[in-house]
Amino acid sequence: MSRPFTWALAVGLLVALLLLACLFSLSVGPSGVSLFRAARLWREGAGGTYLSIILDIRLPRVLLGFAVGGGLSLAGVVLQGVFRNPLVEPYTLGVSGGAALGVSASSILGLSRLSGAYAVPLSGFAGALCAIFFLHALSSKKGVLSVQGLLLVGVMVNFICSSIVLLIMSVSRLEDLHGILFWIIGSLGETDWFLVKLALAATVAGLVLSYFFCFDLNALSLGEEEALHLGINVERMKKMLFILTSLLTGLCVSLAGIIGFVGLVVPHFLRLIVGPDHRILLISSFLSGAIFLILSDMVARTVALPIELPVGVVTGIVGGVLFIYALMKKTRAGGV
Amino acid sequence: MLDLRRVSCGYGENIVLRDVSVSIYQGEFVGVIGPNGSGKTTLMRVATKVIRPAAGQVLLEGRDIGAMSYRELATRMAVVGPVDHDPGMRTADMVLLGRIPLRERYRILDGKTELEAAREAMNVTGLLHLRDRPVSTLSSGERQLAYVARALAQEPKLLFLDEPTSHLDIRHQVGLLDLVTKLNREKLLTVIMILHDLNLASQYCGRLLLLDKGSLASDGTPESVLTQETIERVYQTPVVVMNAPFSSRPFIQPVSREGGLKSDLY
């Protein structure tokens, strides 16, 4: 089998799975309305309520899950390529924490009243960008930080950011609290159609943009000096990709809060399945991340009925366990 | 082809190379030798724009490499560095990475040109039968050849090699250096190679650059550079220089202070 053929097969399979996950997720919810029943009633000319449950409540969730899952997973795979470290992702590096800090700071300062709907994603982007360039400065000052060193700094960045968020919470008015709490746990409850559409457009654009760097990321897997010898302007490429991943993370965090480990779990398994070539890894990570988050959200919505869990709880438990497993395996192999 | 004009460079405060001027001409096979820490690798890094010279200029075909893009450089020169990093991919894919500077970026899939160039590079290096094996499962000799194949896929005019023979047995050492010699003769590939083994350098290189504490101590044919007096001064080790059989190039035998002399036995 030739490689383009295998790649096309993998992408086709993932798209099919994604559609299935979407349909399945649209059909499950606390109200017990299934897709088939809603469709049948709609054909009979009734069931407007059912339809609106599906189109206005579940569809935005699924679309947001697609955008956020894909975006975070893409950010994860890109960061792993840039740092040449399979355990980094927006959450473990503290980029998500930075974004959450940016969002909560701007909501307290009332920036959203100044610049409208874009304020939240933009402040998330600014926070993510600060966190990532701080990490970059640390890792390039002392040469290359070791895998654990980088992760440790990332965890600390996350910790500092969430402490500042807590500080902001403790001095803020009670009515702002719920909104901030939501960013810390992570949920796909955003129902503003404009923001959902913005997330969809931006993450798909991010996927397209990331393909301008797929060869650079492949070359970088040999090491930074080797990549230079293959004609890659490594410093410039890293800066561009940091901006891209900050945009993706900032947007995802500002809409859905901190959803951890999506960018770690998904690329980790895809590397095993499709191999290390970023030409296939980028798109398949995006699609699988979307599938993973849509399904996680479905689990979160239904596992503890009638309570809806935030999706970050599910990804946090699944992803955290897998993270420890991957770290142990990597340490045992002596690769750290 | 490559000119270093009064180049000084180093890392931060620490100046490694001092005022080095040297011109390499097309088709030459140049060996760079010198004790540890004499600046051999730094010389290679400044000539390939990994680090910038603190003073002086590096010219490639008459143009300052500081003004050339990395991509432009990569279509003219290729580097085989230390092989210590497992890229986690198949041999054929690793060799294909050498096509990155030459390919059109918007074409995501490998075209015929790419696949044929990689195939040719693996054919020349005798790796075609290993193309589907992961690089991590190759022996050190095969892995070194795979890196050479990747460099050849770049279709360079100038090839740098940093101690390509250091972890290889004599069969693979000779195999690799014979291959490079053949490319040098048949394709007029200019070769600049860092070597630790003075006898291999003497055997294969047409010209040797001897570095000592960041300066060029000697530059010329193996016969003129590898003299007992020069080697003993630069390496601070007593040696005997003889003529090698067949090639009659200089052959260097370090003299042990702790035995190994036949007279001790009597």
C-alpha cells in the first residue's frame, strides 16, 4: 500500500468516526430526546421543542467540542514537535493557565465592555502568549531544558496562574465568581452562536496554517542544528508556531475553560498509529481530538444524571492517568 | 568555493576560533584535524551558519553566508553531524527529509522527484534493502550511512562530515570513507571532514587543516602537515611518523610511555 493511500484511508476513517460521534452525541442528553425520535416527529410536523433541544442546546456543544478538541490537540502536537518532547501540551506547559489568567483578569477589569465579543478570546490569547514566551526564554537561556525540567516549570506556571486567578476571585464580586470558576474547570456550555462559529473558523484556519510548517516540524525531529542544515530558520519558525498555539489555546480556554490533557492523550496514541510524520499527524490529531472531546463531553453529560459534570473532569481523570503512565514509560526507557 | 576571511567566533564571552582564514576550492577533499577543543566543530558550525562569526566573513561561492537564507545554504551544502538522536522514523523517511530544502512547500505529498532522489541516495550508500526499517533498529554503521544518504538527497555541492567514523569498526570506516572518496571523484563533491584518526585523515584527504587552540597551525598535503615535529608540538604526545605501505602517505604511531616497546621485554 502506498503512503498517500494509507493516509487518505486514515483521514477517511477519522472523518467517519467523527460524524458518528457527532450523531451519537446529538442523540444523547438529560432530556432523553433521541435523534431518530426528533427526526420522526419533525417529519410529522410536530416536535419543535425536540428540534430546538437538538439544534440549540446540543448542536452548539458538539460544534464547540469539535473546535476545542481539535484546537487543543493540534496545539499539543505542535508544541510537542517544537519542544521535541512528547509530554508537553498547552495544559502541562501552563499555557492554558496563562490563558485562563488573561481571561479572568479581563473579565474583572471589565475589558469586555470596551471591545465587545472579541475581548475574551483576545485576552486568553495574550495570557497564553505570555506563558509560552516565558517558557521559551527559560528553555533557550540554559540551552535545552530537560523533559522533566520543562514540565516542572510548566506545572509551576500553571500553579502561579491559578493562584492569581484565585486571588482575583477572592476580591471579586459574587456574581462574577461563577463565570471564573467555569474557566478553571472547563466545560462546553457556551451557547453563544457567534463565539461557536468563531471557534470553528479559527481552529480550522489554525489547522490549515499549521500545514505551512509540517516539513519544518519533521526536520526539527532530527534536532535543531540538523533542522538548520535542512534550511529551516528554526528561531523564526518557533516564534510563528508559538503564536499559532497561543491563539488556539487562548481561544479554546476562553470559550471552554481549562480542559486538560486533550493535547497530550490524543497525539500520544496517534504517533503509535500513524507514525511521526507531521503531514498526517497534524490533521489526524485534530480530528481525533475533536472525537475525543465530543465523546468525553457526552460521558460528562450523562454519567451522573441528573447532574452534568464539566468535561474537564472527564479529560482530567482519563488524561492524568495516561500522562503518569507515559511519563513512567519514558523514564524507564531512559529517554528523559 | 568556501572562503573564511579572518573569522573569529565562539560562544558568548568564550572565543574559540581566532582569526582563521582559509579557502576551500571546488572538488577538494579536506580533512580537519586537531586536538580536542581546538575548534574543529566550531569551524564547521561557523561555516554552516549555525553560529555567526564575531569578526570576519564566511563566503560561499563569493557570497556572504550571513546574507543567504538557511534554505539557500541547504541547497548548496549538506552536513552529516553526530548521529545521536533517534528520529523515530523509517530509514526511507529520514532520507526523504533531505529533500526539504528543495521541494515546493505547498506540495504536501512526495512527488516522483523526491522519491527518486531518495532512492538514488539510498542506492549509492547501499541502504536500499533497509529502507523500510526504523532508523533505531540499524547498526551504528548503517545509521551513519543513512545520515550520509540524507545529506546526499539534498544534492549538495559541498558536504561537511563531523567525525563520521568515530563509532564504526574498520570495515564500516573504510566503507564510508571509500564512498565519500568516490563521490568526491565522480561527482566533484567538495568534502570537508572532521577526523580524529590521523591515519585515516592521512590516507583519504588530499589536504589537511590542523587546528591548535583555535588557530590554524598548519594547512597543506598530509605529507607537509603530518610531520613528527608538528604533531608532537600540537598534540603534546611523542609519536613516530612512518610511511604507510601502498599509499606511502604518512603513518602516525603514538609512542606509549608505559610499555609496548619491544625492548622492555628483554
